[in-house]
Amino acid sequence: MKKELKQVVILFAGDSGDGMQLTGTQFTNTSARIGNDISTFPDFPAEIRAPGGTIAGVSGFQLHFGSVEITSPGDGCDVLVAMNAAALIKNSEKIKPNGIIIANSDGFNAKNLKLAKADTNPLEDAKKLYKVYEIDITGQTSECLKDSSLGMKDKGKTKNMFALGFVYWLYNRPLDFTLQFLEQKFAKKPEILEANIKVLKAGYHFGEISDAFTERFEVKSAKMAPGKYRNITGNHALAIGLVAAAKRMGLELFYGGYPITPASDILHFLAKYKNFGVKTFQAEDEIAAMGSVIGASYAGDLAVTASSGPGIALKTEAIGLALMLELPAVIVNVQRGGPSTGLPTKTEQADLLQAVYGRNGEAPVAVLAAKSPKDCFDMAFKACKIAVEHMTPVILLSDGYLGNGSEPWKFPKTEDLEKITIKKPVQREEEQFMPYLRDENGVREWAIPGMPGLEHRVGGLEKQHLTGDVSYNPDNHEFMVKQREAKIDKIKEFIPLVEYEEGDENADVLLLGWGSTYGSIQAAMAKFKEDNISVAHVQLNYINPFPKNLEEILKNHKHVFIPEINQGQLVKIIRDKFLVDAKSITKTKGTPFTANEIYDFVNHFI
């Protein structure tokens, strides 16, 4: 029997060596290729190889796909693929009532139960609440490859393909796209290629030949605007946005960075775009990386770096230098749990105050935030535009959830991208060049070294107005501080006004979000609609400066709630700037909000 569903949440979970990220990614890519809307949430241990069989070592990949609009990875899962006891124990609370568990029975033997510190087999309790499919995935894989010359270790690595094949069968998905992927990935390793293909097909056919499975499911394609789409992660979208901006303004892109989770992928992706004139430099540390960005910007490149909170802390002094020089630079912070090393592989939004205020002296910079994986492209492009057109460092906030999560992205056309205007000086024959002469927006010209007549002094000491010479004059210092502040504030004239994502000014309640809370708030909005609760939603992409009409919108509503994956940072800024009694909804568990968490908080309060 085949049953049609509008949306499904699947969670693949197992040891960090079980290939759950690859399995989830392949199911995601196939779902995207056949037209489903999707949202994903990879979740993996911080250790390179966490202890096998333990709860701490569980790696998971949650995928929400459907024929309707999907905005979040889902509050709970309809299907849990558990490769061992630890995977089930860690994720048991996420399974929806009447959900399905596909369990690798070999992962629930005495050894695995001991490693997971389970006194009894959790499958026995699960059978009372859920539909449990026990499959000896390890044994079936071994039987499938009994004639293979591969070693036992390599054979064992293919068992994720059996699980993937079975779930493909269960949800009526084609194998074609994963077969193509395997052929490319293992083109030079024919034995491994043959084994993976054989096991994938065995998993698929296991569903057909077994009498235990009497039901299959189908999720049709979603209605989307015409165009070319691809599945994309936030980090990849951000990298492409940087390249697009550089090409749009006719500059070479320079990326100077130091590896750090979860930002390292941006360096990896950009290194593949050398054909677009992209230059990537892996520095010896975070300080050197930011220094290289300042040098590249001074030389006339579009200069970018990316890091996470600890790395941004190390870059802070050099960011202040870029601000003092008034050179364009884009600093990407893919946030993670903190403080210190914190939770390297978990998500958080706890670096907002660091981005807005975290520099010595009066040092304002523009701060932007992406709201979804595909929005990372748009905001990377916008960050580059603001940096160059206003001659300032710009901090772009993403996070681990956005960076590693994915969704369908419609390819933009070059002609649809905004124009970017570079303010470069022309050579002067007679008059003296004034490097800090500003236009009506407080922006100085971008003088590139080597242009005769444009020689000028650079450095971190305070500048004399117009000439750029060193000045310790107190009145000049105060004047320059206010000039730099006014330039950032003027940016609000060039950014879009705030618009409601849903609802309008007549709603009693306003949900004000920023960054990756977007999808969770949208999911909560659907619940408010069902219960006829008057709620509106605004999501901020621009945080410093705020859009011009934000204060007016805030004061239209009786209640303002701000969900944040921190202890309440935007709410402090909103209260300070607008004297609005905004209420904070906080979470610091390394995971995104669920729709229910937001809904329950607001509903209880009002």
C-alpha cells in the first residue's frame, strides 16, 4: 500500500564513522532533484573520531522534506534510522507519536548496550510506542559482500548504503542520483564502487522482497517558482555570493583565513574558484589572516576573511585597524556555541554583542545577518557592496545551523544582481590629494598604491581630518570619531526598509528575529494561524545600522518577543535604542528552536 504524505522528517543517526552525514546528504540531494522543498540540520560530535558506540559519539542528520513550503528541519522526526543503541537513546525524545524506527539490530547487541550504558534494550520499550523495523543491516551488508575481496573494515563502511537504499524504497525515491554520485566519487576505486552500489541496491530490494513491510510512502514535488534550482548549504552559498560580488565590481577576490569549525568550508569552497580570479591564503593564525585581508584591501582587492567566535576575538585589534584606515573588508562569523572552545560543532547566536560592540575605542562597523542557507548568498553580496561603497569593514553573521544546513536555491541571473559602485580617485596633476576628504555620505576615496599623486600616510594612529597625517589634537579626535560613526549610521539610507514576513501592524504580538531563527519562527507562525492568534513576524538582516522604519514597526505592537539562540542579546540593543519593553525568548542548547518552544512561550505569556 502506498500512502501520500505532504511532509516528512527523517533523522539518520549512528556512530560518527557510520556515514550518517553522507547518507543524509544523499537523501537530501535526491529529494531536491525530484522537486521537494527541504531543510536540513546536520549534527555531529566535536571529536574527529568520537568513542564508538557511545552516546557522545552519535552523529545525526535531520532532513525535513515535503510537497509544501518547508522552513525548518522539524521539531521531531517521523522516522529515526538508528544504527546502534546509542543513536536511539540520544534521539528517542525526538520521535513523534506513532513514528517509525528503522533499527540496525546488530547495533543493539550486548557490547553496544554496554557502550551506550543501557541496562535494558531500548528497542523493547520503543516497540510499545512506535512502529519498529528491526533489520540486521550489518549482517545483510556482510552477506551481500561475501564474495568481495574487500577487507572487513571496508565492507563494514558500506552499511550506510543499505540503510539509504531501504529508506529510498520506503519513500519511493529513485537510486539514480546516488548511483551517479558513487560513480564519480569512487571512479578510481572500482572494488569500493561495486561494493557500495551492490549494497545500496540490496537495501532497496530488501524492502520489496520482505513480507514485514506492507506500507510505502510518497511525497510529491513542491510548487516553486520556475527556474533552475540546486540544493545548497549556507557556507557554499556564502562563498558563491562573495565570488559574484567580486565579479560584479570587477575586482579580484582575496580570502585570508585560518581553519576553524564551522567556517572552514568557506575556504575550501573558495579554493575551487581559482578560475574566477579568487586568491585563497591559509595563514598561520587568525591575527595574520586579518592582517593579510587589510593588506589585500589596501592593494585594491575585495578582501574577505571568515572565522567563528574565538577567531573573531583574535582578529579584533586588526578589525579596528581596518576601521581606522577606512578600508573595505568583509569579516564572516559562522557562530558556534561558546565561550572559549565551547561547543565547536553546535550552533549558537551568541556573538551579536561582540559584532556590534566588541572592539576597543569607539569603533562602529556595519553588521549584517543571514536568515537561511540560501540567504547567505544574498547577504554575502550585500556585505561586499556595503563594504566597498561605504569604505568600511562589514561583519556578516551566520552560524553552524545555517552554514551546514541546506535548502533549495534558485540560481540568480547576473543581470538581476545589484550594481556595485567603487569610489576610486582620479589622478590629480596640481592639487594635493586629501585621503580623508569625504563625500555627502561620509565616504572617502579608495586610493590604490602606485597611482602617482595619491601618496598618503596609513597607520593605526588617529588621522588628521582631510590629510590623514597623524594627529593627537583632542578636537580633531572627537571630530573623526563622530565622522566614522556618522558614516556607518548613514548606511541606513541605502538598505531596505523592514517588511513583515507575515502579519501586519494590526497584530497584537510581534515576533522579531534575526539570523537563523527565521525558519523556526515561520514554523511557529503556522501554529499561531491555526489557533487564530494575532501575531506578526519581522526578521532582521541589518543590525548595525537598523533599517529606518524599525522603530515605527516596533511601536505598532502591544507585545514584542525576540527569540534568540543566546541569553538575550538583540533584546538588549532594542531596549537601549528604542525604549521598547521587548521580551526575550532564549535557548542555549546548541540546537535551533523548535516551533513549539516559540509557540508555547508566547501563548503562555499573552
